Amino acid sequence: MNSGEVKQPILVIPQLIVGLGNPEPKYDQTRHNIGFAAIDSLARAWQISVAENRKFQGEFGEGTALGSVKIRLLKPLTYMNRSGQSIQAVTNWYKLPPESVLIIYDDLDLPLGKTRLRLSGSAGGHNGMKSIISHLNTQNFPRLRIGIGKPKGAIDGDKSDTVAHVLGRFSAAENKVMSQVLNFVVDCVEFSFKQGVEKTMNLCNTQNFEGVES
């Protein structure tokens, strides 16, 4: 490379998209399972069939997005705090680098209606992310956090309120906002296929869907 050339950043393009959640019907549609809901939205948008795969300890599907992008979708069925096992099984099988794995999950610290895309980072207290970082042996993989907000009137340090909130279901008004957010998640992921995760951060981190009192 000539000394005058500017080195272009390596484009991070997702090859495996993972939504975090817990199995069992009682967790269905809860705030903590918004990652599962995101995978369902992506699967519908791209007409990819997602079904249980015991080898990968999760619901898995592969197909194409935007007509030509080879993509794999995964919902780990290991329970949240062992999500890394399922993801490692897929990355080992397909020999995928960690930076090609996009994780979608809920975030208490983000207001409802906000999304945040990052190239890397810590677990931030999220048990699913702790497991993934441990199994992939790195923090250098992209993640898309979907805000679920904090419980109204919650006192810092009161875990019972937080657990009830996280494992609770969205209200009818909140569901309208989350429907918009999930559609937006599809847009963000599709943009990342064309432009890479880093450029997509500009799009994904500035949008705010409102309509629910904070």
C-alpha cells in the first residue's frame, strides 16, 4: 500500500443474526424476549423458515435477504444465561468469525422506542450477553439493543420491580410502538448488509419512536 493511501475500514457485515430470549410459552411476548420477536420479524420479511435444530440448541433458519445476501437466523433455546452455547455451536459449524454475529436483545437502560447499535462492548449486566462473550471469547461482535424502558416509579436497587417489568408483557400502547421498532430493526439490518454495521449506527441510533409516556 502506498504511504499516501488511506486505509479503508473493514466492513462488518452480519452473517448470523441472533435474537435473545427464553423458551417456554410463559415467556412468549415478554419484554425480555424482544430479541425473539426481532428474529420473527426478520424471518417474515425475508421468508426464511426458522425451526428447532437440536445440534444448535435453538430455532435456526438460513436463506437470503434482499435477494442475494446469505444469512442465518437463530433463537437460542438454552435459556438466556446459556445463550452462548447455542451461538458457539453455530459459529463453530459454519466457521463464522465473531464480528459476523449480530446479537439483538432488550435493554432496560434504553427508553422504549429507542434502538442502539454498537460494534462491540461489555455485557452491561445482561446475562445473555455475559454468556455470549464467554463462549465467543471476545466482546468484538456487533449488537443491537432494543429499549424496553425501566418500570415506572422504580427505585434503584429494587430488583423485584425490575424482574416483574422485564418478564412482563407490553401494554397495548407499548405494543404499537414496538411494532414500529421491529419494522425499523428490519430496515437497519438490511442497511447493514449494504453499508456495514458502522455506517448503519448513524441510522439506527438517531431514530426514536414515541407514543408512550415515559
